[in-house]
Amino acid sequence: MHHVVLLDDSLSMRDREGDATVFREALTTLENMLAEGSRQPGSSRVTILSMTDPRRPIVSDRVLDGALVQELLPRLRNLPCSWRAASPVDAINAAKDILAADGSASPQVHVITDLRASDWNNRPEVAAALESLKTIKASVDLIKVVKEPRPNVAVQQLFSETLAVAQGVPWRMTLTLKNHGSSKVTGLRGTVLVDGNPL
């Protein structure tokens, strides 16, 4: 088997689930998958792609064994989460290209993600990309690493009509928020930081 793992490292994975980020939960899930896969009999290979930059593999077509797991654990634990949004389409297409070029293996695609509705629901391009994996007879495993839907409020725009300010002179900024979640959000508060210090 050739396992291609798509690791969601997009901005929404910075959300917190308890004491850890969702991305940290995703990395723990990936570590467990690799450890379990390395103990399975037979020859398996693994490729790991990030959702935000799938054309630069984290791991490219390596034999999945105990030595690889030991090599990868420190790298995975230091892997940063991106600040960028990312559609799953590019990563799915990259996985398809890799597996299509490898006709000798049984193709498996695993997507470790928070399954944000804004990225997955009512997205015909995502459905089409997933459907295209059938042409190479790849099995698909969507692994959701959050237990329940999470609030998803983002800064959409921040601007000021005044570009230069002086001390003691009021400075008005306009902030636009967008609620990408499915439920109403109230009571939002923010903090302005100047050089890392709250104003």
C-alpha cells in the first residue's frame, strides 16, 4: 500500500480544543497512525503532504517502518501550523498525481482535518476532487480531529483613514469581522497590542 496523508495545517487548525490546539491533536493522530502502520505486516509506503503547501512533501514515498517513525517524531512535534487558509482541492489533486504515477501500490488517501464547514460543505470543487480519486481506485479516509463544531469568527478587514499618528492624538480604526460559523456569536471582545503590550 501507498498511504498519502494530507495534514490540514491551515489557519483554522490553530483553534484550541481543551489545552491544546487542533493542529497538535492532528499531529498526535498522525503519530499514532504511523506507529500503528509500522507494526502492520507487509510492505507499506507513506507520503505526507501539508494542506497549505502540498507540492512540497513533508515526507516523500518512504517505507513505513519503525526506523521512519523514530526519525519523524521529532520533526512532527516541531512542525508549525500555517497562518494561511487553504482549500483541500490542491492537496487532494497532489495526492492523486502521486498515486497515479505509482501504479504498483494500492492507493490510500487519509485526510486529517477539522472539517471546517466553510472549506468542505457546499463546495462542488472539493466534491469533484474527492470523486476523481475513484479513477485511480484510491480509498479515502476523512479523519476529523475536533469533537464538535467550533465558533469561527475571523478578522475580515482592518483599516484606518489616518496612516501616521502621534502620541496623544486619537486614532480611529475600522474593524470588520465575519462569522464563518453556524451559530450566532455575541459578546466578542478584543485587545489592542502595541509592541506586544496591551493598550
